[in-house]
Amino acid sequence: MKTDLTGKVAIVTGSSQGIGRAIAMKLAESGADVVINGRHPEAGQEVVSQVRALGRRCTFHQADISDFAQVKGMVDQTVREWGRLDIMVGCGGPGYPPAQLFHETDPQAYLDYFRNRLFPRLYAIRAALEPMKDRGQGKIVLISTDAGRVPTPGESLIGAAAAGLVLMTKALAREFSRWKVHINTICITVTIDTPGFERARKGGMGKIFERAAQRMPFWPLKPDDIAEMALFLASPESDRITGQIISINGGLAFPG
């Protein structure tokens, strides 16, 4: 899609590779200045160079998104240096523990499913809210999984974390509307050409993920498919949309 984000400042977590990188590039191509975040400076700086080649301001901030203090520090630094924060895209994460059948999952790992998949989104929301609330506007876009909407064997705990985010998106949309802050969540499924897909292929559920990609009536997802929707939800064209859960799954499932 075509939109104008000139003058907007965006943070995209987990954007040194994969889906986050695709989203950051889409925002930059539409005129936004972008903060790239990740755990690997070398990969992050490569994205920074590509964004700057478009004539946009861009920096890399190495922060662990499962640590609230580090996420808040990234947001505070962005506002201090660039004066504002208009868009927060919550993407990426450790991807651990992996998808597993419930009876094969170590109970000691239960909390880690929530700590590594839900908490990074909560931290991104909370850190972004203050500057957006102060300015009376903002767009928060979260990337999650369709396992939070569709019962998926092997992803009961992953889905539980995602389902929590789905409900929170709706509740927070009501809370945040008083400040004209929008929040929406994109739920996705198997996405090829990403580090997450490669990890899944090598894990115990690898064959299931490969079959799911092959069963999609409208072809396997790629990062740009998700990036297009994230761009829309970050743009002025979605100013009347908040609290929505949008599945991008190639026709694999039709959650209500």
C-alpha cells in the first residue's frame, strides 16, 4: 500500500531480521524514521544502513525485549533524541521454549512460555504508552500467533500466551481510546524465510510446521505479507481501527 509517514518516529522490536526487519523497511519506505532493535548489532547495523539509504533517520538499539528496564530505556532515548514516538511495533522474541506437546513439556518451563512470548509485548506496550499518552496519539501494533485463536496441538502454552494478548488488546483499546492511542494485534502462522521457521523445522514439531505451510490454500506466508498489514495499522488510513485482532494465515484457518 501507499501511505505517508513522513515525520513519524517508529520503534520496531526484533527488527534486525525476519518479520521485524520487513516491517521496519516498509515503514521507512513510507517516510518514517525508525529505531531498529535486536540482540545482534552486526545484523542490526546492516538494516540501519538500508534504511538510511532511503534518506531516513535510523539507529540501532541493542535491548533485551524481555527486560522492561531495557525496553523503557530504548523508548526514553528515542524520545529524548528525536522528540516523539508515534509507532511502536512489538515483534520478535527469544522463541524459547519451542512448540511441544503438553505431556512432553517440563512443568519448570511453563512460566518461560509466558515470560518469553507475552511479557515482551506487555513491556513494549507499557513503555510506549507514556510518550503516546502525553502527545494524545499513537499506534501500537503487536505481532502474535494464530495459536492464540485456533486450538493448535503442540502449541497449548504458546497459544495460551497469545490468547492472553488477544484479550488484552481489546481491553487496552478501550482504556487507551481516551488518549487517542490505537492498539491492534496481527496473529500469524507459519512464515517461511524467517529465523523462527528455521528453528521450528529443526525442532521436534518440524514436520508439522512444514505440512502446515504446504496446506495453505493461498501459499505460504512471507515476512512482507505481515509487513503490509503492519504498515496499514501504523498508517493514518487505519485511524478508525483499534482493538482488532487480524489473522494472516494464508487461508489455513478461519478464527471467529
